[in-house]
Amino acid sequence: MKRIALLSLALMLSALAHAHAKPDGKEVKEVIDFFYNGQKEGVVLAEMKLCEDVYTKGAEKNECMVELSANALKEGDAATVWMMFMVPNDVKPQTIMLQLNHGEMTMSVERAEIKSAVRYRTWRQIKLDRPGEWKLKVFHDKGDTVELMKELTFKVAKSETQ
């Protein structure tokens, strides 16, 4: 009971800190139930975005500094792929894979291990060294299967200096 009260308080404070509307009781209950009983359902990718960088200290620690527009990227830019997950309580660490494609070519695949948390944030830097269409894919590696969680497509413009 004490854990549920603390989780509820944390959710409400987080909502207030980020100026979101207060969730109703049903929404809060669904989140709490999932966190404590959703072990079979697994990881949820709550949000993914391209950022300039991530805060490493202060009140905004682990948050995206400035979200980048998918239409304003140029060849040679560096970007940070920022992701926020909910990982149910009492599950072993889960493996997430981030695949970066340029056209049909896979440029990189990175793995991250994420642990039980209401709000687990992780990020990876990417280098956009070619103009054209890029695609980011986030997968959950479940061991015997791999589930596509989200896909983000964006274009990188040719640099004017090259």
C-alpha cells in the first residue's frame, strides 16, 4: 500500500512538474496495475525523439534539451535519440536495440539494457553523415523473438558547405 501511495505521488508530482493535465483515477490505476502486474506484457516505449543533447544535472536531468525537427537536419549534424520506457516491476533487465538505417543500408545497431522503472530514460548519439532518408527503429529483444516497438523516418538535407 505504501509503495502504491509513493508511486501515485511520484506520478502526480511528475505531471505537475511538466505542466500536464492531472490524470483521472482510472488512468493512474491502469499505470499502477501495469507497473506491478505487467510482467508478461513487457516493456512499453512511452516516447522517442531526436534531441540536440540531454541534460546531465539539475531538475531536468536525463531529459531532452531541445527537440530537433525531423525536417531541419543537415548532413554532418549530430543528434541524440532520446527514449523513455516503462519497464514493469520485478522483471529481469530487458534488451532494447536501436537500428539506424540510411536508405536500405543499416548504418548501426546498438543495444541498451533497461531495468524496472516507471520512467526509464536512455539515449544514444547518432551521426548523420549522409543526405537522404534515414530511419530509426527500436526493437525489444525478447530472446526468442524481436518486437518492433517504434519506427521514425526523417530526411537529412545536403550540407551547404560540402
